[in-house]
Amino acid sequence: MTRHGYQYVVLRFVPRVEREEFINVGLVLYSQGADFLEAAYRVDEARLRAFAPEVNLEDVDQALETICQVCRGVTGGGLPTLGGLGRRFGWLSAPRSTVVQPGPVHGGLTTDPGAALADLLHRLVG
């Protein structure tokens, strides 16, 4: 089986950027060798409300769903045309000051990027 290198970022819910506090809510995984770019997320509504009672969960879900659509190459709603998978991952992993932010880029090796995404989501998000 061929092992492919991959890069990933953890997606963080950051209700107040100035406090630098966050909760992991998702993940984006990119593997050039496997031609794979996908995002997955899991939002624990009770945990987010305890952390930030003023949170608008619809905004968080919309931001996460937009990230998933960018991975799939769906554009619209003011999003630029992003090109190939590597370019899209670069855009998704770039720092930003929004309610959902990417963490640092990490890497690994896998024979199955989809399984790696599921495993990382389980371990890092819950």
C-alpha cells in the first residue's frame, strides 16, 4: 500500500479573538499525493454555549459548512475561485480573525486520508 504525506489544520471556535481561547470544532486534511482535500467537523452545542453563551450556532455551522464546500470546490457567496486542492488548502489554512480559525499546519503519513481525517477528528475534536 502506498503511503501518502498529508497536512492538516484543526479548526477552532474562537468567540473572542483578543482572549486567545478556543475549542476545537473541526479539521481540514490535504494530501497532494492522494489528490485529497476534505474537511469534517463536530459541534458540541452545549459545550460551545457554556464557553460562549452569546454564540450564534448558526454562524458557526455556516462557517464550517463553507469550509467543507471550499474543499469540494464549490464557490459562490463572494468566495473567490480558488483553483486546485493545494491552493484551496493554502487559503483554508491561512490565519484569519473570524469565529472559526485554523490552527497551525501539522503533517503525517497515511495509506487512507479519509480514515486519517476521521481518526484525527475523533482524537482532536471529540
